[in-house]
Amino acid sequence: MLKGRIWLTFATVPPSTVCSECNDIVCCECCETEECDDCEIVQSPRCRRDNDLDEVTWCEAAGYGDDCPPRCSSCRLKSCRNGTNSCSECKSEVFDELLDECNTKQVQIDSQNDEMKRLRSIIARQEQTLQANRVQAQRIVRVMSQTGEVASFQVEWTVKMRKIFLAYASLKGVDMNDLRFNLRGELILPEATPESLNLANNDLIHVAMFI
């Protein structure tokens, strides 16, 4: 009596993967998945359709036998932008995006250059105004000795006369306390200024030795 035989059939389980978007297990044979070679994102057609994802595609060069891996549009644009992708076909596919980026950057650069020119112009005008104010604020103070010698000092409008007295005394090699300065017959105090004295450029300050 023949014993019955049991035949075991092992079905081949189709390979599967996990969609990066929904985490569902997707059968690679039943549903064609596409994986970006750069970011390794796996997307099922359903997720691409429902979520408007970047499609993972091969570039035109792959059809001619060139070894160019599949990429999503974001990675293809990024790789062409930073120079890591030298494929000319990939670059042609994202040419419009790269051109738009270059134009946008150029507009930003032009705007920054215009702003820099405007700021430089403002700074130049301010410097001219400050220089004019400094010149206007300066006075030529002339001090004449008893022998008729005249010493000239260019000073600020608000400088203390003490500073001028010290400079003149140092020039003559004498002590400031031994000198007396007067304008229009009146003694000048050390705390006075050309402004308080209403000193004009053609005025003479007379100095005499005090013994």
C-alpha cells in the first residue's frame, strides 16, 4: 500500500519595502516604488498622488546607458546646484529652476549694491558736512608781543584761552603766569573762549610780560 505523499509548495514572497511617507509596507512587485539614490526616500505611487510629492525619476542620460541614478526633483536640483552632479542631462532638466535661482540672487545682489551706494553717498555727505563744520568752528588766534612779533594759533571756536596761553608761553620759553593777555584793552581770563570773546580772525591779542 502506497503511502500518500504530501507535496509542499513554497510560494515566493514578493519583495516589499516601506514607504517613507506613510510607513505602509508596499509590495515592490504589485506597486512600483521609486527610491531616490541621494536622500533614499522611498515613495509609493499612492503617496505621490495623494500628497503631491516630488517624483523620483531617472534622467534622460539613463536611457542612453549612462550610469545616472534615480533622484527626486529636490535632490536633482540640489546636486546640480552644489556641483556634486556632473550629468549634463540632469542639469538640462533643472535648467529653468537654476536660472530662476541665479536671477533671484542677481536681483538681491543688485539691490544690495544699490543700498551700499546709497549708504556710501549718505556717509560722504555727512563727512563733508562734518568737515565744513570743523572748518567753520575753527578760528585763527593771533598773539602779538610787545616787540611786534605775531604768533598764530588755529583753534576750535570753544577752546579755553588757557590752552592758547600755555602754547604761547611754551613757544617763548616762559611761564604762563608771567604773561598778561588782553583784547581791545581788556584782560583776557584763562577760562574765556574765542566764542565768548567774539573773536574775529583779524583781531590781535596783545601780550605783555608781568614783572
